[in-house]
Amino acid sequence: CLQWALVLACAGDLAGGVTMIASPAARRWWLRPGQGAGAHLLFSVAHLHPFLVAFAFPGFGWRDAAELYAFTVIATGLTLATPDRLRRPAAHALFASALLLCMLRWPLLAGLAWFGPLYTLKLLLARVLDDGAALSDERNSGN
């Protein structure tokens, strides 16, 4: 029962987060003035999901959880430290690396194979990259 509750909570937070962050309103909020690299990195640091999964599913060890967590936080920091013109390709390269590591280094039980990729997608691509959607939305609405 605890495992199901955890899976549903993680799936809702990660899938919902990726979806919500894609909206122009959320992009304006997360990328507003004053939300610098530190705030974005802290958001990544606060997502302790891999440790919850390791707690509930013995097949995913604490070392795996620590590696996935550390990779995601470090990749977020590297992405934020990359010059704007190179940030998107750097983030995508790091996300592709995360996908490979999730399949080869941190494999989860068959029903949880989505966890690592969705975790890194939310924290690395969805949350950190400014695609200009919020600004474009404002320009198109006349604001």
C-alpha cells in the first residue's frame, strides 16, 4: 500500500510538474525576475524523490538513489552555469546522458522504468530552460 501511494505521488508530481511548468503562466512565474540560478538549483536540491523510491523499493538501492540525485543536481548546476546561447544543447546532452544512465546504471523495476527519465526531465529540461514561451505569450496577448 505504501509503495502504491508513493508511486502515485511521484507520478503525479513529476508528470504534473512537467505539464504544469510548460504553461506560459508557470513559465512567467518560475522565470520571473529574482528567480536566479540559486532558486532553480534549490528547486532541484529539494526534490528528494530518488531516496523515497529507494526506501519503498528495495530493488532500487540507496547508492542508486544517491547517484541519480547527485547527477540531476550537478547537471542542473552545470546547465545553469552554461552561457545562454549554449544552455539548451548542454541541457539536452545532459538529459540524454541521464536517459542512458537510467537504463544502464540505475535500472528500476519494470513498472518504475519511467521514474528516472521523468525525474530528470522535470528538473533539468522543464524547470531550467527558458524557451521564451512566456515572453512570446505576453507579446501575442498585447501585454
